[in-house]
Amino acid sequence: MAGIFGHWAFAFGVLGNIVSFIVFLSPMPTFYKIYKKKSTEGYQSIPYVVALFSSMLWIYYAFLKTNTTLLITINSFGVFIETIYVVFYLFYAPKKAKVQTVKMLLLSVVGGFGAIVLVTQFLFKGAVRGQVVGWICLVFSLCVFVAPLGIVRQVIKTKSVEYMPLLLSVFLTLSAVMWFFYGLLVKDINIAIPNVLGFILGIFQIVLYVIYNKKEKAIILKEQKLPEKIQNHVIIVDENNNQKLPELTEEQIIDIVKLGSLISSGKIHVASCLHNSTCGVEAAKVENTPKLQTAEA
């Protein structure tokens, strides 16, 4: 039975490596956009700094445990690729974002990781040291999954998914599933527990993306159709005061366009003057009223 669990654990560990490898590569389209625009714009560096710190912690934890080759391989790649991302981000980020990113690097990667290594090496020994580092890894693994929530907040606030990396959310969710079963089969709660939250947050981000992506597409479609509706519409201008009257709402513009279409098609006839004297009075009134000008689309 133990042998069967061992084989399954190895299988999920390998799958976890494959999916995590894709997770680490998933931000590449984001950085390609940054490269094309020569600016980081609304993108944040927090997920990449936290992921770098977490990978370093897992490598340290893996060296304190036995039979953790699969953890070492994927997290070594994580350290390598996340370092490239952070350096790339710093190159194109504005000054304020650069300062914030450097501060996070100094606090987490240099200060935080260095302090953890020193404290655990001098204050704890043997299996206890591994347990303490495992708990720390558990906490910061949760931070890796929570880090993109800053982008989620931005999505909710702006109602736009432009800066939300969907691929990262999808593959983080798949990765959470693989590593949860791996941790469960090797009986390591430090690996299994964080991935439960990772799965929940991943699903939440995907659902949020679907909701706001539909709304964003609806708005774009509406903006594209609007110019077609208001072609050749009229704008009232008061030439005496040289001022435009208050802008019409979209519904009012559409009603005016419909009315104009009916008049031009002959379905509505404008009554002619019955008496010349009346027409003269009306003509005098018309001269003092605001004129209608055709607005070319």
C-alpha cells in the first residue's frame, strides 16, 4: 500500500512540476506587452517578488527534509525565472514603482530570507528546524496565492481585466490541485494546506475575470454601435449667444434620428401654411429661434 501511495505521490509531484513550470512561464505575455509598450503601466511587481521569496524558502525547506528532489527542481527554476521577471520589471517601471519594488526585495529576499536562515540555524536543531521552516513556508505559500488579490481589487475598482493575468490564475489553480494531492500522499501538511486556499482563490479570480471580461466587451460593443446611431443627427446651436444647448442623452439622440428618418421617408408630413400672413409671423419667429445644423459623423 505504501508503495502505491509512493508511486502516486511521485506522479502528482511530476505533474506539479510540469504545471508549476507553466505557472512560472505564464507571465511571459505580460512582460512581452511591457516590452512592446516600454512601460509597466498598471502591472504590479508584488506577485513576482513574493513568488521569488517563496521559491527560495521552499528550496531551504527541501534541503532540511528527505526525498524532496521534486521540490528542489521546480523551485530552483522558480528562483531563476522570477529573478528575470523582477529585473525586467525594474528596467521598464517608473521611478515610484522601482523604489517600491527595491524596498520589497530588500525587506523580503535579503532581510526576510536571511533572518529566517540565521534564526532557524542557531535556535533550532534537527527535525524541529524542518518543522519551523515548514510552517514559515506554509504562511508564505498562502501569500503567493493572496498576492494577486491586489490586482483583483484593481479589477473590481476599474471594472477592467486589462491588467489581470488570466493564464496565471488558471495555472495557479491547476498547480494547487497537483501539489495538494502530492502533499496529502507524502503526508506533509505544509505542502497540502496552502494549496487548498490556492485552489479557492484561483477559482475566484477566474470567475471574476469571466464576469468583468463580459461587461468590458459589452461596453466596447456599445461604443462601437453608438456612432452608427448618431450619424447625421442634429445639434441645436444658439447663434445669438454662440452657445450649444445642453447635450442630449443617447436615448434622445436615437429618438431624433428615428423622427428624422420618418420625415425623410414621407411617413410624417409637415403641415404647410394656410395663410401667408400666418407664415410671415411664423417665419419671423423662426429667425429668432436657435437654428439646426447638421453634424457630420
